[in-house]
Amino acid sequence: MSMNEMNARRDAMKKMGGMGFLGLLAAAGMITPQMALAAWNKGAFEAKTLADTLKALGAGTPVESKDVVLNAPDIAENGAVVPVSVTSNLPKSQQVAILVEKNPNALTAQFTIPEGTEASITTRVKMGQTSDVYALVKSDGKFYIAKKEIKVTLGGCGG
Amino acid sequence: MADPMKIRAANKDGVTEVKILMSHEMETGQRKDASGAIVPAHFITEVTASWNGKVVLQGEFGPAVSKNPYLSFKFKGGAKGEKVTVSWVDNKGDKRSDEGVIA
Amino acid sequence: MRNQRPGTPNAARAWLMAGSLAFLATGSALAQDKSMDEIAKYREMLADGNPAELIEMRGEELWKTPRGPKNVSLEQCDLGLGPGKVEGAYAQLPRYFADTGKVMDVESRLVHCMQTLQGYSFAEATKNWYSKPGKESDLVALVTWIGGQSNGQKISVPAKHPKEAEMVKIGEYIFHRRSGPQDFGCAICHGQDGVRIRLQDLDNLSQPKGAQKAMRTWPSYRVSQGTVWTMQRRLIDCMRQARWPEQKFPSDAVVALEMYLQNKATGGVLESPGIKR
């Protein structure tokens, strides 16, 4: 988030009389209470290095696990859209995160998995350059990780 | 106001697969416009999907999620004709909520 | 994401595999084969959930909403199959229109309808003809929806009308013409088999097989641009890349090229809207 953005967000908060933006939305019935509880993890999203991001997520030193499956192509024709799918075969998976080591901020997205939802998420991320991509899973309170290198190529004229 | 989402949900053998496309710029805050000025960051921060009043997925995005974000996931339950509701909020306070019917 | 998208991933994979077989004789054959496989996988993963579908939704809304000085919708616009008939229309464009005495493509026809039905001036109808970051073009949204209404249909531009046949000839001439400061032309890259730019295979558009493969996925969501490109935009940009004079939109020279390519691609099944890197 840039300084401008932070200021904009702060201004918006001020205008709402300190009630907090999400609280206000919840009060107005625009979002569900569950949603308001899930405050955006600013510290984790603004962390720069992989180690700092893991720290901000409370993941410490996660264990590499074959039960965390990161499915993505080895080569992306364009770094603006890189499809990534994460599936956890670990029991009681509660949280899934996707991290791109060489991006300005490593954390791309994270998900909370309620009971009854499969720990299997597909989304698309931006990659500034060829990088290791990590799938982080919190299962029964412990963190597990899997890694894959994705190459970003320069294309031709583009169809 | 933000453009509508496209939500598809299909139940197979008791599991509902949800596929969502959200219409959003997802500006990183690092791109410059034609005049050289930084385009301010503008991205979805939170996404929530619910079915029958129960939250089935909660996500937090950073600006490195691709433009017009795509998200798919599966949950147990869901019957044909029931609705899946998806809502998002972005860093400027814009928001959008749409429904998809389970096929 | 769309349930019935005929042949998308498998066809793409099969084609790429076939293309990469040619490299088996060379030293880096296996690496090459693996790269092509991974690119096919990349394309396959993107095909499920094409953001162009968001733009299609907007296009349908724009088609049906009364707009312009006359405050009418485009629902009576004749895209060649009669007023208001959209399904299958894109697959048969460009075509000759008796009311204007001209061969028109989807965009020039839309501009015509916006002028005649909705009362827009030519300048108003064409001023925002392509999408820029943060500013989506209405015209592009309309073309995306109209293209999608021909998804699964065969391209059919037989060019039987003399004016259509003439445009095919003009298009063919432009395709093979070398021009501009680089003495460059379409056929240099797209007039032979087995040519690539970096990792992208270039289709031989002078043959039906190559033309069908290239033409069936338009309009197309360009991942690099984060929006849909129409055939007009693609070809106008090709001319820019070839350092040719910039075309004014909508361009008759571009319509002629489209006519030549659609005629060559006749019989190919549309997978519209497409998605590309």
C-alpha cells in the first residue's frame, strides 16, 4: 500500500468518526459480522522478504510437506496473470496462503478455510520476474510449505 | 459503482464447486500513467463467500492478485437452486456483493 | 468457465504438441518439448475463467440499454442476419451491407448503428474505440458480447458478393505488401510455416489451417493488457508494429485484411471470446 493509499484510508477512517470502516459497514448491514472480523493483515501484506512475511503470519519456520500441492505451469507466458492452485491433503487445514518470493511484497493472497470447505484454492497472481512461489498451509495449528519455481517469459507480439 | 461479478456454482456428488470472476483493476500502486505520475494502489482486500448464511470461504488479497481476479474453491453441501453469495471490499472502501445459483 | 467451450484446452494442447514434434530432431528437443507442454498447461489453466466474460456481460447490457441522443437501444441493429439477430452474426462478418453499399466488419457496423439508430455523431461513436487501463471501451464490450454470441459457430465468410470478393483481393494484396521504413509486411512473419517470435509460434495465415487457428479466438482477452482486444485493434497494432502509417478507426484497409483472413479461416469453429498472453 502506498503512502497515498494509507493516507486515503486514514482519512476515510477519520470521516467515520473512529468507528472503524469495517465496523461501520457491519453496522450498516453491508457486510456480515464474520467479514468484519477478518481484518486485512496489513503487516503480512506489507512485509517485504519471505522470512518477514512468514513471521508476520505467525508461521515461523514451516515444515516442507508433500501433502501441500502447488499446481502451476513451470512457465508463464505473461507475469501479469499466473494461474496458481494450492491443495492441502493435511487434516484440519485452516489457512492457505500464496507467496511469491521475488515480488515487492511476498504475500499475494491468503484464505481462511472453514470446516466443510476443501483446502483447495485456485487463483491468479502477478509475478514481476521468474521466482520461487510458495504455498503455505496451516493445519491443526502447525505450518507446512511447498515450493515451485515459475519462469516468466517475454513474449512476442501476442496473438 | 463496481461492475458485477460472474459467479458459477455447480454441485456434484455433494460437493459444490464455486468459480468467481471479479471485475477490478487491482492497481499495484507501482505503475506510472502516461504523464509519469504513480497510479495509486487500488485493490480488493477482502472476499467472503457464503452459502445458507454460513461463510464457506474468506480471503484476503494483496495488490499482486491479477486484474479481474479469479477464484475457485469447493465446499461440502449445497443443492441445485440454492444461492452462493460473494462479497468483496477494496482498499478504497468500494464494495460489491453478488449471488450465484448452484446448478 | 463456460461449460460448452468446444475443444479449447485439448485442441490447444494437441496443436502445441504437434508443433513441438518438429523439434524432436534437434539437440534441445526434450527441453523444447517440455517448454511447449508447460505453455499449453498455462493456456489451459487460463481458459477456465476468462475475464472477457465480465466484459461480455457489460456488452449485453449496453446493447439492450437505450442510449445516445435518440435514447434507443441497439436491439434493432442489423449485423447482417436481420435487425436484432445477434446469434451467429459475428461468424459471418465482415460482409456486404446493401444499405451502406459497403463491406463492413462488426465494429464499422456498430458505429453505423450507433449513428443511425442512437443518433451519435461519428466522432462520438468512435472516440473511445479501444480500452485503456481504468477506462473500458463501450464499443469493445459490445463487440465482445456479439463475438460470444457466435461461440461454437463455424466462421462463414465465402465472399460471394462481388464487393466482398473485391475486399478479399485488396486484403490479400495488403497482406503480401512490404511497406514502411522497414520494408515490412504481414507475410514476412505470417506467410510461412514453423516460425516463432521468442516462445510464441506464428501462424501461417495464408493457409486455411493457420488462419482458422488464429481467427477463431477473437475477440480475445489479452492478459498483458488486462482487457479485450478486437480484430480491428489487433490489426491496427500489427500495422504500428510493422512501422506502417497509423490507421484511422474504423479502417477500410483493416476490414479488407479481416475479409481476407476470415475468408481463409472459413470452416473454423469460433471459441469466442478467447484469452491470450
